[in-house]
Amino acid sequence: MYEGQDEIRKKEFPQLLDRVWLSSSAFTPHPKSVVKAMHQFIDYFHDPTIGKDVQELFDNVNNGTYNGAAKLMKCHSEDISLVVNTAHGLNFPLHGLDWKKGDNVVTSELEFPTNYYPWKYISRRKGVEFRSAKINEKTQISEDEIISLIDENTKLVALSLVQFNNGQRVDAKKIAKVAHDNGALVALDAIQACGGVEVYPKEMDVDFVTAGGPKFLMAPLGIGLCYISSRAIESMDPPLQGTGNYDFKDQNWMDRNKSYHKGAKRFENGTVPFYCVAGLKAALDLINSVGIETVASHNHGLIQQLIEGIEDLGLFTITPHEPEKRGALINVRVDAKKDLKKIVEILEEKYRVTITNRYGGLRFASQLYNTEKDIQTALSSLKEVLAKV
């Protein structure tokens, strides 16, 4: 437990006080401050207040969101573009890069479809070679194999920073060095990382880091973040075009000679769901009030407690045990004869413990509202369920 956690649990997550939610890798129940922030905008557009300048409200939320994202990711607010989901951000390099026959794209067989099918698509459409690192005997991917697939014809390396299925975290900085030496960009799907562990794009020296809101960011569906490096910004025009790409702060809509916004904001072609932006700002404020370093340390500690407890039950994980090689989630393997779906259902209905069934195992994930008691309850409940199923 970190300082102030008990107050946060009571104030922001009263709905979780009588249950154990270890499923932030699927979604996080909204904190109360997120719901309140969204309602502020919904209420205004239901019954606009006479004389109230809604633009000021918009600007305050927008600026707070960019600044909050920059604080979370240790970057500049101009490095951030708002997106509606993780796939939206991955579509920037997909449609923005000048793909040619003979180019190749490197990814892995562990990826969620969001970060796999777009590269199959570009391979079909443009004659780009599709290269994918295989799943090894540890049910993980090898960074050395990924690096071996990169050469002077690689246009993009696209990976998950933390894998959705086994919780493995790749050494993005190591991979990015090789990619950049060969003239390639690096795009990371970070939805299973942002908000739960430290994600610093500039330190990793990557080019795109995109994450939808509803998981570890604790934000609404329909909104997310995308970090874009200056290297990437200079290499392409925004592939999705609209009013939003251009600097119309003077609201002179008839000006036909506008320039792009500075930085990553130029990739925003239009209005994103603004009720959701307000919710994202509130979620970022909450995470930053604790500090992502504290959140990450807290989550790593709880995951370590889980790993040790799982091993005491005679089970094993396919997740790397080293903190630097995993995120805030693990995948636990049980007897293959056990009905995973049934285990999840009983844990939910009888014990009020929420986890997910993924990739042939049981997936547990920790976030800032979880406690050591949650882990103890989950482990004792799992032990009882496994004895019956």
C-alpha cells in the first residue's frame, strides 16, 4: 500500500471496496472523478448555460489532458496526439509512411490483432514483406529474433510494449537502436502498459506510442493517447486529413493558407469524443497525483506477490518474472483439463474476484486500487475453486 491509497479507494472506487478487481488488462471501472468530469460536459450540452463560454471549458480540458499525458510519459505536450483508440494511432504509420515494394515490416506472433492485421494489410496492398518473430518454447518472443529480422529495407518495427496475453515487456530501447540504425521507425502498442507501469517514449527513443484509455489508463472507451517523435513527424504528412490538422486558433475558417499545428497535434484531423477527453484528463490527474513511479512500484510488488502465491499453489506463469521484463499483468497456467471459463465464472459469482481467461490461461492484472489483501483473497479463492472444478 502506498501513502493515500486508502483514501483513493474510498473516494474514487467505492464500487470495488467489496470485491476484488484484477482485470485492468480488460478494462477498469471508472473512477468517480472520471464520471464527474464527463457529466460536466454532458450536462452543459443538455442544458447550455447562458453566458458561459464553452470554449474556455474546452481549452482547460484540452490543455490539461496534453499536459497530463506529457507528465505521465516524461515528454512535451506537443509530442501528444489524441486518438480514439490504440488502432487509430497505429494507423498513422500504416497510412503515413511511403511504403514501396521491397520494404518490410517487423512484428511478432504474440501481438493483439490491432497490431498484426494492419501490417498484413499493407503487405497485401503494397507488396511489403511481412516479417514476424515466432513464439518460443517459453511462450514468449525473443528480442534477438526481432532484431535479426530488421535490415536496411525495414520501414517499421511494430510491437506491443507489454503483451496482452502473457504480460511480457520488450526492451524497446534495444530494438529501437537497431531499427533506427537501419532507417526504420518503431511503433508501440502500449495499451497494456500506459498508466500501470512506466512508459517513457523519449528514454526508449521510439517513434509512436499509442494507447487506448479503458485499461490501465482508467479512462473511458473512445479516447486515448499517441506519442509521436519529431523524427516521425518530419518523415510524413498526417495521413488522415481534416480541419483539425491545421492551426485555426484565430477561427478564421475561410483562410485557405493555414499551416499544420506544431508537433503531434497535426495528426488530429477532427474532433475526438470530447466527453471522453474530459474523462481522460481526470484519469491522468488521478494517476499523476500518485505518481507513475509509485504506481509502477506498487503494481510490480503485487504482481510479485501473485507470482509467489501461484507457485505455492503448484501452478506456473508464462510471464517473465523479472520486473523489467513484465508489465502489471500475468498469465497463469492450470491443469489443461480444467475449464478456464468455469473457473472465471465461479471466481466472479461466488467470490467476487474478477479476472479474465486469455491465451490458454488465467490473466490477473494489478492497478493502483488493488491491495495485498486483494491478492490474498484471489489466491485463496482460486485454491478453493481449483479443488472443485
